[in-house]
Amino acid sequence: DIQMTQSPSSMSASLGDRVTITCQASQDIGNKLIWFQQKPGKSPRPMIYYATNLADGVPSRFSGSRSGSDYSLTISSLESEDMADYHCLQYKQYPLTFGSGTKLEIK
Amino acid sequence: QVTLKESGPGTLQPSQTLSLTCTFSGFSLSTYGLGVGWIRQPSGKGLEWLANIWWDDDKYYNPSLKNRLTISKDTSNNQTFLKITSVDTADTATYYCVRIGVTSRISFDYWGQGVMVTVSS
């Protein structure tokens, strides 16, 4: 199975900060990664697909990147509505696997 | 407009079989390249992929659930089904169904609202 090691597990940042969350894949996943945002009591919402592509309706302050086996989600300037849990998912190989999640709080 | 909605028993007892239904609209499982997946999330914890079923009836399961899963579909009625046998308290979670696609842009793009399932004696 492909392990997705997500970090940090939680973080606190101020409005306007640049925030980066990372998932490291244990094997090559060839950009087959999705980032989700999940607010309390809600279903996950796709933010980035195929590692670097912005999903429909997602603000441009969100971006995805890859460096080797590390995949990152960056929020360029944190807004209050970005407070949520974030999850990565690899869909390169079955079984599909999620990262353990990052809880993002606003200072 | 794509929508999905899960339904289930709410509460069941250990050792019983959990039967979940996903009723969807706005797409068809007779369409090449589309499918439905099931994912669950225990309260306060992360997401776990369970199973996928595709337009051509190809099925994939999470082996961590040790052959307890069965996924199926009723294309005519726009429904998919997930059964989990021999449940125990570890199966208590919110269960989601989600549209999947062979094209990355439309995979995992629409989710149901989720259905809470509690396993308790």
C-alpha cells in the first residue's frame, strides 16, 4: 500500500499568513493526488486535483505543488474561512489512501 | 446538477450486516469513465477509502476490511450499495459516497452529505 505521510497534524496561523501543508508519498504516485478541505459537520470539498490543478470555484490563493515525493497545498494569504481540516488522497494505486489530515486553526 | 445522498440504518448491533445505499442524480453509471466510491470517517478522525464501483462493473475494495465489503449498483435507478458484514464498534463512522471518474478533473468532485452509522450493543 502507498503510505501518505501528512504534516503537520495541526497548525495555527494568523490571517494573511502563507500556509503550507505537505503529504509525502511512500511510492511514486505520478501527481495523482487530490487535496480536500473539510469544515466541521460538512463533506470534504476538493480543492486541488492532479496535484496542481485548482478545482472549480476554489479561490486562487490556494495552490498545489510537487517536489519529488512531496506534495504541498499552499494558501498564499490565509483568510478566516480557510479554517478547516485538510486531507490529501492518492489515487494512483489501489487501495486508495488518505493522509492523516491537518487541522488548520486561525490564531 | 450532480447530487448524491446516502441512506443507512442509523444504529445496528455488533455482528450484524450494514447495508448502505447511495442514490444519485445528474450523472449515470452507464456513462463511460464514471463510478461511485465509498469513504468513511469515524468522529474526529481521518478519512478511509472503502470501495469503488465503475460504469463497467469493475470493483475495488480496501483489503484492510478483510473481505467484509460488497459493492454493487443498480444503473437503472441511479443507486449504488455497500454492504459490510460482521460489524463491530470500530465501524462506527460517517459514511460518504462520492462520484469518481477516470478523468482526474471529475474524480471525487461530488460528495454526499454523509450518513452516520453507530454500532452498539
